[in-house]
Amino acid sequence: MSIYLEEALRLVSLGYHVFQCQVRSKEPFWKETAPNGCNSASGDPNIVRDWWTRFPDCNIGLKCDNLLVIDVDNKNGKKGNEDFARIADRVGPLTTGPISKSGNGGFHFLFQRPDADIKGSNGLVWDEKKTGIDIQVGSQYIVVPPSIHPETKKPYAWKVELCPVTELPALPETWIKYVLQHRTPEVLVPKAPPLILPRSPTGMSIVDRCRLYVDKVPPCIAGKFGDNQLFKAACVIFWDFALDEAEGMPLFQEYNARCLPPWPQYRLTYKMNEAMTFPHKESRGFKIDENKIVKYDDVDLSEFMVGPTIRILENEEPDDTDEVEEKLDEVPPIPVELLRVPGFVGEVMDYCLENASYPIPAMAFGGALALQSFLCGRKVREPGDLRTNLYLLALANASSGKDYARKVIKAVAREIGASFGVGDKFSSGQAIEDSLLLNPNLLFLCDEFDAILNSIKKGKDGTGDMIVSTLLTLYTSANTFYDRRRKADIKKIEQINQPHLTLFGTATPKNYYASLTNQMLEGGFFARMIVLDAGKRPKGQDSQPPDLIVERQRVIEAAKWWQAFDPGGGNLASLNPTPLVVPFDEAAKEKIAEYRLFTEDEYAKAEDRGDGIAMTVWGRAAENATKLALLAACSERYKEPVILLPHTRWAVAFNDHQVRRSLFLASEYSSETEFDAKIKKATQELRKWHKISGSEKPMPEWKLKRKLGLSPTDFDAVASELVRRRLVQFETYSTKGRPFSGFRLC
């Protein structure tokens, strides 16, 4: 049986329809088995077997009648990869599914065929220009592995393995609505009517005038020069009307709500800063002049003479003396789609998910990323000299199979002869130092890491504080010398050159949240820790021994390569390593620079309001994203790693979610006093109630009392403080029986 027949039968068994192309060609086998081109495709294994029995060397064509393919082309001057990244940056990333690499370096991404009537595209149009992306759907086709490309003579290959056609991932709604071409185009936005600003808007503030103007500025539409339009709106608000961030950002967010799709907040901040630094022709605030009739692009202002709009608020604004506590929106655990890194990390993660008793993505991802961090230790760096050392903590409830990923890591380490660098636990900061002195590249797998955190919180013997102090210093010493603590009987200071410590800890969510304190959050350890919340335990499945990971050839091949890789060379390389510098491409460098500016702005805001926790977290955000991008590059192309735009885009998205989740958890669980802890407990119980009962239904007073377990006096004090801080509203409702009272989060 030829390899083409074997693969064609496999495709048919998975629900795809195939036909024969000519030998080493993309052209259908018109004269013999495909007289109607791709419309000759069949899903009948008997017909397929007959075709390739008679013509065993024909390439395989796959008709796209029951799927959609995004075809990315990089030949003949096309820049499909760059176009793809530009579109994904605007409308969001794609869900990972089967990916085929063509013989000329292009890529095919396979998805479910949408219900919408999508039209195939030869050169998808974005920002009114043709891109290097084609859309194959319906009566169109692609050539699939192991076919041979007619020009390069190289085979097509699956980069992400094929799945049954019924299990293909769905395209995100934003791609369907804003990127793909519909046979009946949808009119997304009507033309904005003319807007005229009043000559003498008596009683109208500058903010209200600006809002009237912005309300009529056409919104951004994906693929229609939306980036330029967003910049124009930012210029109107922050330059033309000279509003500062506090006044202008709410207007910018109102405008953003009309954009299709809306932009992420960091992009608004970036455009605001861009508008403030751009060399404008007019002086800042030139539209404030009430007697000046102005014109902005196609928006006519010459006839707008209506009076100001007055908004009457039903609820009285709080007095300046009232304390209104700032509330952060709830940030859920990290989405599964962000727990995906191509290459080594993805393959180790897939093994864990396929074979563990309970397939938990966060746990599998954390273990795989920790293993990659360990393998790269002291061997690579990025141009700014950041290394791959990470501290990861996976949160999962008891009996969730938290040890499976750890066992997989140990199995890989044994297979490549690296078991000496993997440890289970440590009891003190000195124990960590002693271990690193013997082996300067270590991976500690710490179960019940919350015990260490609790020892920090209680602080009775100082052991926990010493551990955290050691971990903090080691984290920042990965690119320099670490001075070991001086012992009484040793006069000379012992140094460790470029120590690389990776932590992969596990804990239960309840114990972890209980261990959070302001001291720990502001001390920096919290900002350096990547916390992965596993959520509820999934349904169980038949498991396989973790040791069978050694049968995954590509995983072990990559791990052995890293173990043998010695970038510096020489007999003293282990004592004085010279890591390989992994470069950025230009697009990736710009993405990280953009994120760094954004995090610096967030840090400045936190500094202005005296928020020590937010300062600590935002202060490390860009550094953490850069480390993650470096690891992603090493995972995907371990022999010749380069940090590309997809790596930085993923790293920024992942880390940005981590930061916001961390700040939300800090606001929910950390407390300075016992009374403040009771306030936090009450808001947590109310949040749980609203998740089950809806945001409009108040939680009965008796139920909240029972959940908090407080005395009547203490409960009244907590309830009064919640209302005073405007965290909750106390409401009384009439029913068919007697009325009841309860609390609802504001």
C-alpha cells in the first residue's frame, strides 16, 4: 500500500472528501480519476482505494465542501505570515486546530465550515489591500500531506495533527464577521450624519462638547483602516479638545464600544499616548475656541446650532467626603486558548491531557512550561539578558491528579540523564542554596506549596521569610553571580554563577487564597509567580502511565538536544556558561516595546494612587512577557530559536491576563486587618450568590449572616461598612407573602 493510499483512506475515515491530483502537481487528475476537478472528490473508501491502486503516486487533493481553510502564502513577494499576524492583532487569535505546512513554506489552517454563507477569496482584502491569505471553502480545494510540492519538490507535512472533520475547531465570530467575505455583504455601520458644534454652547463643558463631537465620528471597522480611524478619534479627544486621561478616556471607551469589534484597553492607552506625542499642525486644544468653526475630515461642523444636551441623573453623586471603594471587575481563570504554545510545550501538554486520569489544561501546561524552562536553563537568553527561569503555581482541588505532570517531568529527566537537576521539595533557603551549589540549574517540583505560603503568613520562626528572600534574590540573579549566605565556619563567600531555578508548585485554591497577605503581595514574590487556576475537576478518563512519555519521539529528541546543547563550549562551560542570544524579529520587538510602554503607564497610575500591590505587579509585567516569549520561541524551534510576533503576541496576552487576574485576587483576598478580612469575605459570598442567582437578585440577609458566621453585632458592623463604601446596596422587596430584605453588589 502506497503512503498516498494509506493517507487518503485515513482522511476518508475522518470524514473528509478526497480526489487525485497529478503526480507532484496541484492540478486535478483530469484525464483519469478527476474529470470534474475537485467535484470528483469522494468519501467512499472503496472508490479511493481503486484510484490509488491504479495510480499510486498521485498527490492528494482535499475538497473544502465540509470545512474552511485559511491558506497563508509567503512566496512571490507575498507576506502571508505578516498579514495573518496583523489581522489576528486586530480581531483576536484563532483557535488551534489542524495545521499543514505546504512544500513551499505556506500554511493551511483547517476549521469548521461556518453557517454563514462565506465566499472563497483569492487574496483576502484587508485595509483595502490584497494579502497573502486565501480562503478555500465549498467547491475549492487544497493539497494535503504527504503530497509533493510541484516547484520545491518538498513534501507537505502536518504541523498540528489532523482530527475528524466533526471535531474541527470553530472560527471565532470576529473572524467570520469582520475578516471573511460573505456572498451577501452585511452593512455594518451606516454613514455618520453631519455633526456641527455650537458656536456658543452656553453652559456646556468642554467634555460635553467633545462627547457630542465623538458621538458622530464614524467608528472603526476591522479591515477598513481601523487603526488609523482609532488614532483620529484619539487625536480629537486628547489633542484637539486637550482632555487629560481622566476626562478623555471615558469618552474614548464610549467611542470604542461602537467599534467593530471593540479594541482592548491597552490599545486605547497606546493610541492616547500616540496622539499626545504625534507632531500635529495645530496647537493642542485648538477646538476649545467657542467662536471657531472647525472641520475634521469628512465631518461637517458648519451648521450644528442646537443647544446642549442635559442629562438628569436619578441617583445623587456621592459627596467628596464619602468613601467609595474602587472595585475591580472579576477576572476569570486564564482561558484555555491561552494555554497553548506550539512545539515542545504543546506536545508535552497534549500527552498529559490525553493520558492523565483527569485532563486539566492548566496543570498540563504548567508542567510542560516548567520542563521547557529547566531544559533551557543557562543555555539561552534574549538580547536584554533575561533568562528562562520561572516560578509557576498550579491551583487544583484535592484528588485532581496534581502529580501526573510532575511524574511526566521526572520520566523525561530520567530518559535524558537529567534527574540530578530535578528535586521534590526544599525545607529552607539554605537548602536551596546548597542544591544550586552542586547543580546550578534546578527544577523543584513542590506539592502543597501552600504550606510554604502559610509559613510566610504566620511568620513564627522566620523560615518562610528566608525561603521567599532566597527565591526573590535567585530570580533576579539568573544572569549574574549569586552570593551564598556566609556560614559561621566559612570565611570565604561562595558564589554561584548564573543560577537557574525553576519552580513548579501545586496547591489547593482555598489554601492559596487564605495565604495571601499585603506584605507578600507587595514584596515582589507575588509578581514573579505565574498562577494557573485549574478550575473544576473535569470528568475522568482511562489513564496511561506517565513514563510512556519516553515513547513520544519528538519530545525526547528535543529534550536530548537541549541536554546536550553547549552554546559556550569548553571545559569550564558549566561553571561560566555563555548562553545563546535568541534574537527578536522587528515585529516582535515592536510588540514588546508597545507592551512595555503600556505597563509603564499602568505603573505610573498605581504610583499616583499609592497602590503598592499594583506597582509591584505592573513593574514586572513586561519582563515576564519577554521571558514567556523567549520560552515560546525555544519551544517551537529549539535548534534555531527566533522570537517572532506570534510568540510576543501570545506572551503579552497571557501575561496581561495574569496581571489582571492577580490584581483581582489581591483585591478579593488580601486584607490588612481582621475586620477588612470580614468585608472581603462578604463580597466573595455575594459574588458567588450572583453567579448562581443573577446580578439583579439580592442575597437574603439571613443567608449572608449564615455564610459569614458572625455575631449580630459584628454582622451589623460589616453590613454598615459595605453600604458606606458603596460596595453593596441594601434592598427590600415585596412578595406575595411578607417582604424580604437583602444585599446586592453595586
